[in-house]
Amino acid sequence: MMRAGAKNLDKHVETVNALNVFPVPDGDTGTNMNLTLTSGVKEMEKVRETKTVGKLAEALSKGLLMGARGNSGVILSQLFRGFAKAVSDKSVINPRQLSDAFQRGVETAYKAVIKPVEGTILTVSREAAEAGMKRSWGQEDPVDVMEAVVNEARRSLARTPEKLPVLKQTGVVDAGGQGLVFIYEGMLSVLKGDVAVEEDLAADLPDLDSIASMAHEQNAQAKLDPSQIEHGYCTEFIVQLKTDRRKTKEFDENQFRREMGRFGDSLLVVADDELVKVHIHAEYPGDALNFAMAYGDLTRIKIDNMREQYEHVTEGKTTVRPVQGAEEEEETGKPDKKYGVVAVAAGEGIANIFRSLGVDVVIEGGQTMNPSTEDIVKAIEQISAEHILVLPNNKNIILTAEQVSEVLNTPITVLPTRTVPQGLAALLAFSPEETPESNKQKMIEAYSHVQSGELTYAIRDSNMNGMEIKEGDFLGIREGKIEKVGRDMIETACGLLETMLGDGADVVTVICGKDVTEAQVKEVSDFIENKYPDTELEVHDGGQPLYYFLFSVE
């Protein structure tokens, strides 16, 4: 069922992306859901023991958690996390248990969202689950339950514009809800026999690494020296904790993670009662394997020479690794400092600004590519600190960042920054001497006084807030709301600035994208200096894709 659900979603990714309300070039709901579900199914495919419903659902849930991207991906992961908990002790399930699992998933997803919005994927999942519950009474065939779930999901999706005015205004249904319908339809196709169960539908699913690499390639800015890679072997393996062949150490996840950390960096440890999945960049992978063998048998060992890979990949072209940050420090067993900071940013110039303000690791991403939970986990694992601050700098990454605490034991504070200007303002208010609680309060207060603006372009015709938008129009966006629409870039940018500045401001910061010229930057700068002579102007090269200008007004 999950193979077919993933396959069906994969076929309709662009359909889901096209339903994003804003006609901006970063509509990625379908992509995020696809990458998230693919991660879950591929983890499920790795189950080698008896494939009970409970074991498969547990693996699916784990893969979804680590692969979750964007709000839609996080909500999807929570739906199936609750589903997995409901069937965790089941070998097989009957129609009633199937409907209970869908209901449990809905409850888990709603709890994960602080302010649930109706007319979204949440509504579609809830109303579909309710229909499944009603149909399950007295039923002996799970097909009847799944049909009820799918049929109501379709009807609920059709009703989303009535519950969320912005959908009605733009003439679309909810993108996340549509993605969920495609998943449920795929699941039903297996139960009805329309798709052969034995067919390996996961074989044609997109490869996560290749998709991520392609996305990062589009924003490539620099070429790294392979000799600078300190720990050269990407090492992955699974420890089977329960073995009768020999005596093993008692496993403690926290202690195992701490001790494994001395063999390298980029450490990731995910464990359950029987298996431990380990990812580490090590200079001597044999040492890491020997250490792990004390806890059980090793399986699915994979070791890649990253220096060799990097030289091959970058031959004749430039590339950017998904995570770039400060140099790794030697593992001492104790945190090297009180605070570590991780930020998400698109564009090498913006990344450099964040680093100059003390950010340890910058994850490349944002409007054009939402990082996964695993991306953020790997970034945090590179930092030796008592407490980690995470700046998502995008509203669609906040939920993903908040999932990280479920994987790591390191204390983490996620600052809910929705834009790059908010992230920069938050960093300026950070004090290493303050407590995490005090820092969070001061940083949120600091960026609450910042106005954020963006200039991009429309990828399709639309109508929002009474403004008719044509494909190719320039869009001036203020705090997530389209304020100006025009055919001329500079005119639209200056119109947006007038809206943001009002009667004036103390400081205006302009962050220039990679597709603007020096002449265009000068025109915008001259406009600000001439019309608002008492306002301090700062101009930075951000290098961000798709967004010509980012504006910050304080």
C-alpha cells in the first residue's frame, strides 16, 4: 500500500506543486511530500526480519521523520507516526484496526501543529479518517474502509476552498490535501487488486541523494578542496542488538552516541529496541565498526571515499555540499562551548553574512529547497556545544526544525524566524552570557521589530487581494503578502519599499540576488537615498536564487 501510495504521489508531484496558492517560483508542496514519503518507504524496504504490519509501519515512521521536509512533509510524517503507533504490536490488522490507525494519525498530526488551520491537509485527513471509522463497524473487508477514506478525502479536498478563503480567491484546492489524496488512492489501488502487490513499486521512486544534489547544484557557488575534508570516509551500518552468537554490551543510546562521536563527525544515530542505524564521517572507519561490534552484529555496511567522490563530482564544474559550516573540532567528549548556532540560507553571500555573525553551520536551503529533519540533525552533530540555536529563516522550515528534538538529546531552541532579515536581526540580539530562555525572548523581540520584503516573479496567472497577476509579472511581497505587482522590476521594487518605509525608517538593508545587475542595484539604492535621505542604507550581495531582492526595514 505504501509503495503504491508513494508511486502515485511521485507521478503527480508537479500537479501538487502547481496548486500552491502563491504564484511564486518556489511552490514545493508536492516535492516536499514526495521526498518525505520516499524516505519513509525506502526505510520500510530495508526491513529484513518478519514483515509484520507493526514492524513495517515502525520503519516507515522512522524514515518519514528523518526525511520530513516543509510543513506538508512534517504533517505527513506525523499522520503516519500516529498510524504506526496504533499498529505497533500488530502482525496483521482488521478493518476496525485500520480505521483506528488513520484516526490515531490525525490526532498525532493535530497535536504537532500549534495553530491548526482548517481547509488544509489536516482537514482532509481528519474527515477521511472519520468516514473510515463509520464504515469500519461490522465490516470484514478492509477495502470498504479504504474506499470510504479515499472517497471522503476527495470530497473533503473539494470543500477546502470553502474553508480557507485564500484557496477560493485563487481558484485552487489545498496542495497538501491533494497530495494526501494521491497517496490514499495509491494505497487503495493495491487493496482492490488494481496494482500487483508483489511488484516492487519502490524501485522507480526517486533517489533522495540525487534529488537533493540536483537541487543544490542549481545554487552552486563554490568548489571545495578535497584535501580539506578531515574525515574522509562516509560510513553507514546497522547494529543488530539482539544476537545469540556472542556476548554483547548493554546498549545505551546516549552513551553510544557520545562514544561513537570520537571516531569522526556528521554522526547520526537512530535506534529502536533491536536495531541501531549509524551514519558517521570517519577517517578510520574500521575503528568505528570495531567499537560498534561490541553491541551486536553489523549488517548493511557501506563505506564511501568522500575525497574520491568529490573529485569526481566536481571535475569540470562547481558544486556546493548541502551543509557548509565551521571547521570540525577534535572530539573531546565534552562540549567545546556553551552555544552553537545553525541557520538555513540560500545563497553564498547570505551564508557568509550568517557566518560572520557567529553561525557555526549554514544549511543551504530556504525558498528553493527545504532541508529535511536529517539535514538539520547532521548540521547539529557537527557542533560541540551544550545548547544549539536553530534559525529556520523560512516559515516552511520551522516545523521541520522542531522535529529535531525527537532525534537528538542535545538541548535545542528553535527560533521561529520566517525570513532571512528576521534571522539576521535575531543574531544581533544573541548573547552567549545569557540563558537559553533569556536569549530566545530577546531574539524574538529583536526580530519582531523588523519588516521583511521580497521581490520575485510570478510563474502563472493568478488573482490575489484584488490584484490581477500575469505570468512573468514582478511581485513585491511584504511579510508574506503580495503588495505590489508590475511589469518593471525597479518600479515594483521601489513601490514595495515605499509601502514598507511609510514615513521613514532608521535602517534599510538590501540583499541582492544572483540575477540582478549592478545597474539595477544602483537604481534601487539611489531611490532609497534620494527619497529617504535620513535612513541608513546597507547593501549586501546575497547571491540568493529566484528572489531578486530581500529587503529589511527597521
